[in-house]
Amino acid sequence: MDDLILAAVVVVGIPAVLVGYILLTEQILKVFPERRRARVRPWLWLLPALAFLFVFLVYPAIGTFIDSFKDRRSGDFVGLANYQYVFGSPDVLGAIKNNILWLVLFTGLTVGFGLAIAILVDRVRYESTAKSVIFIPLAISFVAAGVIWQTVYAFQPAGQPQTGPLNAIITTFGADPISFVRNATTGTFALIIVGVWIWTGFAMVILSAGLKGISAELLEAARVDGANEWHVFRHIILPLLMPTIAVVATTMVITALKAFDIVYVMTNGAFDTEVLANRMYQELFSFSQFGRAAAIAVVLMLAIAPLMIANVRRFREQEALR
Amino acid sequence: MSAVTPPVTQPIAQRRGGLGRFRRSSWTTHLVLVALMLLWLVPTVGLLVNSFRERADANSSGWWTAILPPYEFTLSNYEAVLGQSGLADAFVNSLFITIPATIIPIAVASFAAYAFAWMDFPFKNALFVLVVGLLVVPLQLTLIPILRLFGPNGLDIGGSFLAVWLAHTGYGLPFALYLLRNYMGGLPKEVFESASIDGASQATAFFRLALPMSVPAIASLAIFQFLFTWNDLLVSLIYIGTNIENQPLTLKVANLVNSLGGNVHLLTAAAFVTMALPLVVFFALQRYFVRGITGGAVKG
């Protein structure tokens, strides 16, 4: 009940306080001459947002960076020991290897499927229905997606009726059932497929929007000139869509590097499916190794940094066009 | 996580193409597309069917055997997970977390976005580039210092709703700022110029013009942030953790996956409880959701 009151206060109160804050500062600003007002006002309007950004993103990022050079309780400095651990421990190296698998396969498959579907739905009348179907998984949680795919991958010992569709198909053809998830050979691939199922809709929506921007007349002109569908795709659609593909691929690479929920829910890193984000959580909560956890987070950030720079550069180019 | 997307000039709904676009569809196109749609739908259908089956049935045969008569479906799994497993309480907790965690960042971001779009100040571009950079910072990089800040030696709000509201506000802000600033910046300049000539203050211009005109962007953002916080596992896992009273659905179901293990009939029902609201929101407001993704930025 207390929580209900608190929530109500927060939902109504915070916007009200912010509105009050802005109106109050306007009153106070009236004291100043107009020129001074225009100089001070932006900072007053920015203050709440900048404060949140600083407290929840900038300051902790710096803190984590410092912690990564300290011991397990963030006490004494230990030099590069945590990084030596990260790049020396077989467990963490396994996680890095899996992150690379995620990066390559997850990115390739989401962009590939997304592009194929975007191009195909452009040619049919049930475009919006088809898009909705592919897009649905993005609206549900990774936890729910994990449970959904546990039923797809379900495994019963050979000889018993299979409850999972995949193994039911395999055994119909006479093969032995496979435990897809609890299996060091197939585990990571099984999890990546769950990720692809979730994120393909995202790639499709952006690529489809890019595709609609290519003029139909241009494609028609090429066809009239005798280009077949492959040529139209290869020499017109693909080059024109390249900037959009780059954007989607960037986002997918970042998603792959940050993969956490699916792994946490489906295997918690067992069966050789560990990834950096889950390993960091383990170091933090299972082993109470703050220094090592911080070092893993910093490595994750360093892997993402080039993409961040690419993002900023792209943003600057867009701004130049405004 | 997010990326900067190129501006999309045309709304998706429009320009579904003249006949020229459809002429290229052949039976292979339809075959491939229908196969892909089935591939994407079947896993969820399997979950839904299993969630209505008796324990013995779900553990001894595939869900596809249940879609043919005789129909033997039951609601008992839902009774069990909502009652004994505490998912009804977790559902309420999810609402408690999600609604403020959606409203606060939008409120905080809208003023700053207006300042970025329509005011002049030194370091404006540098500051906004920082926001664009922060879009992709992995949350992992912030966990330890924030845990300490929320802990007994700091604000002492670990495990509370307040902790999650604050964290979601901070984490959601870069995207909110980015989307709103781009949208507000795209509003017609003349409107603000003539308002200024008529003697309207910046506050009036913001409340009477910028805010009402930005409703579509705010709607997209609200749906995005709502789905993001509703589906979030990591933030709740870290800042609510073992405080059972405040655990949202995602956290509860993630724990059930461990404790219920082979009880497919219960797990599937539990998963569907977490999906119900996002699915309703998605189908009702799909247009805004898609616009949020394509309208300049993306986040996951």
C-alpha cells in the first residue's frame, strides 16, 4: 500500500515538480536582463537530464574503470592483475570465443534474414501481416523467449515420444534425439538462434524502411533495360541500401556483444555457452570478484568503442545535412 | 544499445507501392515467405498450446498432438502460477516498476531535448555528441558503482522500487533525449519564430507548441520505454535481486526456470503471463512502436 502511494506520488509528482521547476526558474530569470537570461536558461533546462546522465552513466563508467585496477573488494590497487585474469583464464577466454561466435553468426543471420524478408514482403499484398509476424518476438521479454525455445529444443531420451518439435522431426527420420541446449557442441548455436528469432524483426523493419526509399522507377528502368532480378538486387538495391545495412549491422554487433538475458535464462553459461556479460554477472554476484567483474565490463566497453565512434561520426554527417 | 539511423523520409504505411511492386511476386516468393512466417510463429504457438495442457500430457507428447480433437485443455496451470508461484503479485510489481520508469525519463528528457533543439549555448554540439556516445554504453559498465550508491553506505535504497525507477531513468535518458531532440528539431522553425515575435516566452513556446506538436514522438518513446522496462531482466536482477516482495515478472519467471525445471506446463503458462501485456500493447500500438525504431534511433 505504501508502494502504491509512493508510485502515485512519483507518477504525478515528478512531472509536476519539473514543470514547477521550469516555471520557477522563468520567474527568477525575469530579474536578469534579457541577454543574461538567454545565456543562463539552457543550463537550467538541461540540469535535471545532465544530472541523471552524470550520476547513472558517466560517473559509474569512470568508477568501474578505476575498480578494474583494484582488488576483489575494490580496496587496494593491483595493477593489471584483473586484466591478466581476463585474458588468461580459460573460462573467460571461452566467453570471449562465444561472444565472437555471437558477433559473427548473430549479426550475419539477423541482417541476412532481415534483408531477405524486407525484399520479399515488398512484393506481396500481405506485407503488413508478414512484418507483424516476424516482429512479434521483439515485443516479448528474452526470459519468455528462453522458455519458448526450451519447448522447441525439448529433449526426451531415445525411444520415448519427443515433446519438442525439432527432435520429433529428427527422430522421424530415424536419427537419435539431440539435447540441443545442454550440449557443448550445439549449445551456443542453439542460443544464437533464439537471438536471431528475436532480433530479425528489428533488422527487417529498418531495412524495409530503407528499401521503400529506393525509387520504384529506378528499379523498373533497370528491368526494362533487361536486368534480371539478381542484377537489380546486386547492382542497384544492395549499393543503395549499404548505409542502412551498416546501421543495422552496427546495432546487431552491439547487441551480440551485450548478449545476457538469453544465456542467463537458458544455461547460465554452462555447457560452454558462457558470454562476457553473463560472466561479469557471475564474477560480481557468485564469486564477489568486483575487480575482475569491472575488468570484464571495461573489455566489453572497449569492444563496443569503435562502434560508438562510428555512431558519432554518422551522427555528425547527418547533422551536416540538416 | 542503439545506433544512429538515417532519417526515413517516408512513413512506412504510405507508398505500399503501385502495382509495379506486386508484379514481381511469384509462387516461390509466397512459398518462402509463408515458410518464414510459420517458422517465426510456431515456437510461440507451441508455448501457448502447452500452457493449457495437463502436466501428464505436456510431459509425454508433443504439443502438436493436442491441436487435434479430442480437446483436453485446462486452465489449472494459470491458476497455479498466478497463485502459488506468486505471478499475480509479480505482475503488479512489473506495473509498479514500469509506469514510473516510463514517465520519469520522458519528463526529464523533454525539457532538455527542447533546449538542445531550440536554444543556443556553448558546448551544445559536444554535449549532444556525448549523449549519442552514451547510447551504446553497456549497462555492465555502471553496475558496481551504482550498486554501491544504492547500498547501505550510500542512499540505502537497494531492493526498492525507487532504485529501479532511478536506474531506468538514467539508462533510458540517452535514447529519450536523442529521439525527442531529433523530432523537436525537425518542427517548423517559423512556428517558434512567430511565437517569439508575439512575445511568447521559451516556457510558453515549450508547453503550448513544442510539447503538443511532439506527441507522436512521445508516444513512440513511451511505448518503447514501457516495453523495454517491462521486458528488462538485468536491471531488476541487479537492483532488486533477492528482495522477493518487489520482484517483477521477468525476474520471477527466470527464477522459476531454475526451480520448476521440467514442469513445462507451468513454465509455459508463466511465460505467457509475462507476454500478455506486451502483446496487447504491441498489437494496439504497433505503428508507433515501428516509428520509434525507424524515426531516427534504435535501442534494445
